[in-house]
Amino acid sequence: MEYGFVDCHCHISAREFEEDLEVVIHRTTEAGVKTLIAVTEEVGEFDRVLQLQDSYPDLVAPCFGIHPLQHSGGAEQRSVRPPIGLDFTPWCAPTQQDRDDQMTVFVKQLNIAKELELPVNIHSRSAAKVTIQTMTEQGVKHALLHNFAGKPSTALDAVKAGYLFSFPPAVCRNQQRDKLIRQIPLEHICLETDSPALGLDKHVRNEPSNIALSCRYIAHVKGLSPQTVQLVTAQNAYRLFPKAKRC
Ligand SMILES: [Zn+2]
């Protein structure tokens, strides 16, 4: 396979990987993963991602951003203040102020990306329509919508805008995303794991070596071979993230 897999959205800098990172990286490369787009959620993680890029320059490509939900000390999450992405899940962003704050930070990050001519890696939950609307209004051209779970009609607006979608192994848990996967052209689909979250089993740490599960599932739903899905999704990923391509 020419390209191998590209994990377009993972959190390899997460605490969950601190203890056995080398083993995880070994399994990642053994599984044929060529590139990890290492997404941050908080400013405190930026240095760690840069260190990881230093340690694994052929594998790790940093992707800096601030998640719309932030940990407030403990395990509890709240909206980022003043707030890449929008997460309007009612129990996470209960007030209009929360949603406004997220929007402020979202637009700010979109503008930074435009200024630096960089693609954006978007988290959107319970906010698909407004996310895509905001992005098109802001003139965003290069974007990945990670773990998208909006309506197929909303997804088609994003396809028209030229945006891409990535799906983690969690899509194999049930058939909820099948319609969406069938509707989105393969040229707009990438693979991701969102490790350590969104694995096949909710209670087990996910890792990038599981990316083949997403590939096989998308292939099955679309009636294509896993090889085709692997090749086309990798081409899509490097088209969107050209700086991540090492060879
Ligand atoms: Zn994520």
C-alpha cells in the first residue's frame, strides 16, 4: 500500500498514553499507520505535542487547538471561557453565555487558521448546522469535521463547501452513522481514531493501531474494498494536511 493509514484526529499527548507510549507507537507503525495528526485540547498540551514531534518526526504531525469543553480542575467539563469547535450538548453548554463564549473562541481559531493558511480539525457536537454555517460564513476552505454525527442533509452542505469528514472506530458499534457514511463521497472521507476515546468498546482505551476497524467498516457500508478506502482516505488526508506528509 502506497500511503498506509493516516489517523487524522488522535490525542497521542493524552495522559492515558504516558506510561506505555513506546509500545503504543510500536503497535501504531506495525499496523501501517504512517501519520498521526496529534490534536490538542488545551494550551497545556502544546509543549507535549511538540516533544512528541521531536521524538517521532516521521509519524507525529501537530495540530494545535482549544476544545470547546475544558476540564475545570476535576473530571467535570464546562464550556471554554471566553472560548476549535462548537459543543452545544445541553449538559455541557447549558446557557446562551456558554454557547456565545464557544462561538467567540471558535471564530478566533478559524481566523488564526486562515491567517496562517492552515486547515482546521473541527469538533462539533449537537451543533452541526451552526458549525458549518459559521465556517462557510468565515470563508473557511480547508476543514475536517471529526466524528461528525449531524444529519446527512447538513453533511451534504459541508461536502458542497469542500470539507472532509473523519470517522473513528466507534462508528462500528451500531448502524447509526451508516446513512451518513453512504451519502458522503469517499473523496470527502478520512480515517481517525480519536484515541484514547471513541474505540470499539467505550470502556477500553482506544489507540491508533485500531484505525483498520474504521477502514473496514466504511468499506463494508460503502461496498468497497478496504484497500480502496485505505488508499483514498490517505490521499484525502494528505491533500487536506499537506504538511503532515513525510515521504
Ligand atoms: Zn478529539
